Amino acid sequence: MTDVAVEVLLPKIGLTMQEGTIDAWLVPAGAAVAEGDALLRLATDKVDVDVEAEAGGLFHPLVPAGATVPAGAVIGWLLAEGEQPPQAAGAPTPGADAAAVAALDGGGAVPDADDAAVATTRNGTGDRLPSSPNARRVAAAAGVDLTAVRGTGPGGRVVSEDVNEFLAALPGDLVAPVPAGGTATTRPPMPTPSSPLVRKLARERGIDLADVNGTGPGGRVRRSDLDAVAPPPRRRDATPRPGDVLPLTGMRGTIARRMHASLQEMAQLTHGYEVRMDAVVSLRDRLKEEWADSELPVPSLNDFLLKAAALALREHPLLNATVREDGVHLLDGIHLGFAVAVPGGLMVPVIEEAVALPLPEIARRSRALAQAAREGRISPAQLEGATFTVTSLGGYGVDFFTPVINPGNVAILGVGRLRDGVEWVDDRPLRTRVLTLSLTFDHRAVDGAPAAEYLRTVGELLRKPLRLLV
């Protein structure tokens, strides 16, 4: 617990983040949090991520859930018991009434006068547990350890109803015999150390915390421990309907601004190029059979494209570059980003040093990163540093499109659908398997001919894909 007020700042996730949206506060106003507890769900242009508290204290929010604020802005305070938040411009005053604080958090009504004085006890992890005077009286009469009771009052405070519900749920063997002249006591089980958020998630997923192996200090159960027992459900946004207004905030808003800026600041041009995929399709079918009993992941068609794109960049470094005020900087590492559609937008996970990785490893990493992005588990570090991007719409039946370059890069490769083609051999038509590549490049850094040479190299690698396996 802090001795002095600690600012809660909106973190800057990545170099390009300018603002973020507080998707949800994960603890109510007035709740006691420990260092490392998840405090809020932050939505940015690249990722939705849980932000942990950097210190312990009683939480005092300054902005409501749903607010979009600049990176680095003060969005709340962590306070010592009895401490008031410092005065801040535009922030609630220290004398703000309890109803305003509860409304800010979406919480309940103002407590009754009998419960106005909030006392705290300490649980096994050192966190403070708010409780009302009446709750303490009921608990003392029944011999209940308040750290075993889940509080439902404002700020997670334990009220008398919580104690009564706890007593009603106890099995008979947890009620101790009544001593002569005494009162009945209970022997509740010791609670598993965990944060309020972890306890909430455990209830939602039907997990008994007593069955979870806590990896935190003193056996404290972390969110990752819950994920190991039962993975979180996939996040799904509500389906947009006619008449809805979709605000340009969070991920959607930043994508809009960055893509608009990309088209304004670059001289973008797109080449279309058809490539033969017969050898790739044949090799992939062979790998399915030969690797059926092994742990090697069978590469998808996109994995072959990722590897070919990376190898071709080694021969055509002008496409692996960035434009700065002093000129075009050719980059040393080849870090391949690939677009993944997620609810509300898209993310671009990055495979670092892709040119040095064998194809099975690219397949393993691309699957793991894509799954983490779709489930909202990807870290900001896994979305940073792409020097070139590959994006595919083949799964949606698209042949050719004009992808927009990610700011900081000079090119992006689009991949169309696999389809039947025809090649004439003498006077006979031969059925082939082809797809169209769409290379958008920044004409400030790359001319049309070098861009076309890059596409030809990618096509040659796909015609002889055995070179892509290593």
C-alpha cells in the first residue's frame, strides 16, 4: 500500500501511439489494489491490453470508462487510506461526493449512514479489505474471517448481507460446536491469494481458485494461471446494424488516421503480378503426408508466401527500408509483419528476422501470433518493428486489391485467392494453379522497375519452393 498519492498514467504502447481508450476499469472506485493487479482494459490502434497497477493503494479514477485520452495523461490515483487525491485540472475535486465517484465507475448507490465509516482488515496477501461496521459485528458474532467473504458493496466493501450469504452457503461440517456459554463459530477455508479481477474471472469461467497453482508471490494466483487452466473465451464485438454510429476512437480511430496519413504522405503505386503455385500446392500435399506423425506444423500457403517475401527482400533491399527527412534508410533486419483481422479492425504481428527462420518455424510463429491477436492476448512488443508487411484477402475470394502501406515502411505485399489458370503448351491448354500478388510501394523510395523485379523474384521462389523449406 502506498504512503503517498501515486499517479495512474495512460501508458504509451509502442512508438506510434498517441492516445488510447479506457475500454473498462477492471476494479471499482475505492477498491484496494496491489502492485501488479490488472487495473484497466486499454484499447489502442494495435491491441487491446490489460494494464497493471504500478503500485498499491486505494484506486481513485479521474475519467470514466469509454474515455479517449492522450498517452501519458493522468487518469487516476492510487492513494493511502484516508488520503485525498491531489487537485488536478478537469479532475473531480477531493471533496467529490460518494455518488459521483460511484457513478464514474458505474457502481451502486451511496452507502447508508450506518456503513459510512469504512474500516479495513488485511488478508493473507497484505491487501486491505474494506468492510462496514455492521458487517464486522455480524462476522465477529459468527466467528467469520472477513478475508474469506466476497464483498459486493461499493469499492468491493464487505457488507452485512455478504456475511449472511457466506454463512448460508457453508456446509454443516464447517460450523464448530457451540462452547458452553459461547456462540457458534465457523472455520472457513483460507482464501486463495488473488486480486479482485482474478476472482471475478475465475467465477465467470467456473474455476475453483483452490485448484489453481498460483505462480505469483506467496502463491498468489495471476491471470496467466487462470489462462493455463481454462483459456479465455474469444472476444466478439456486436454485429453492426443499420443506423448504428461507430465512433472513430481506439483501434478504429487510429487505423483511420494512420491510413489517411499514409496516403497523404507517400506516393503510393500498386503492381499486380500473377504467380504459379502448382509446385507449392504439390509440395504442401507431400508435407501433409510425410509430417502427419511428426510435431512439425504443415505450412499454409500464406506461410510459403511469407518465407518467399522475406528471401526476396534480401535480394532487393530497397523494399526493406524507411523514408526519413535525410533520405531513404535501408534496414538491416528483415522483420515481417502480417495482417490479422480482429473484431473492430486488424493487427499486424511481427515475425522477427524472418529470413533466417526455416519454413516450419515461420508456420509455428504465424499461427501462434495470429491466435494471440484474435483472442486479445498478444503483447505490444509482438506488434512493433515490422520492416515489410504481407496481407492476404485470398480467403475472402479477392483476386487483386491495393493495400495501403503501413507508416514507416516503403512497401506492402497483398496476396489474392488461389484459383485455376491456363497455360498454353504448344497448342494445348494446361490447367494451372495461380494467384495474384499486389505490391504497393512508395514511389519516393522505389521506382516501378525495382518493384517489378522484387515481384519476379518472389514468383521464382514459389515456382521452386524447396528452397523455402530451410
